[in-house]
Amino acid sequence: MTASRSARERKAAVEAGPLARVKIDVDAQQQLLYKITCSACVVPDRGRWSAYRPGGDNGFMAAMDRWTFHLHESHRGSDAPCLAYLPAAQQRLHERRLQQEAASE
């Protein structure tokens, strides 16, 4: 049985830590859309910094990886459970870049 959207949202909010605001919506294809917003950072002409990923290709991991990188780069002293996964997120990013390089050759 899959978890409800609100249960997923609560779990993601705990993982993301106190600076994050997590919202999970459903798109027209009934896929989950993950949005993690930083309560501290404002991007000029856009509002709050956020990671927004559709759930089709493991959107939760993509959004959480981007959020983890944001915390690591912009909020070094912050404490969030997702920071424990930083090495794995960095490895996924490295592998994705290698795949892109191989595809462009």
C-alpha cells in the first residue's frame, strides 16, 4: 500500500528540516509534484528559492537532492536529516554528469 500524499509530505518535511516548506501536489497525469521551498532564501524576481520536480522519474529523490545541495551550499550550519544523504546525492549527480558527457560524445 502506498502512503497518502499528506503522509509523504509530512515525512519529506521531517527529512528536509526546519528551513524547508514541503508541498506535494498532483498534476493532470495524476503524478505527484514535489516542491521544497526555503523559508530563508529569496531569489530576485522569483520569490522564495525552491526545488520543484515531477514525481515521474523519482521526483522525490531529485527534489530532495537539490534541497540537500542548497542546504550544504547556502546554510552550512543548518541541521536536517537529509544532510546525511549528501554523499549519495553527490554520487548521483556525478553519475548523471558522466552519462550526459557520454551521450554528447
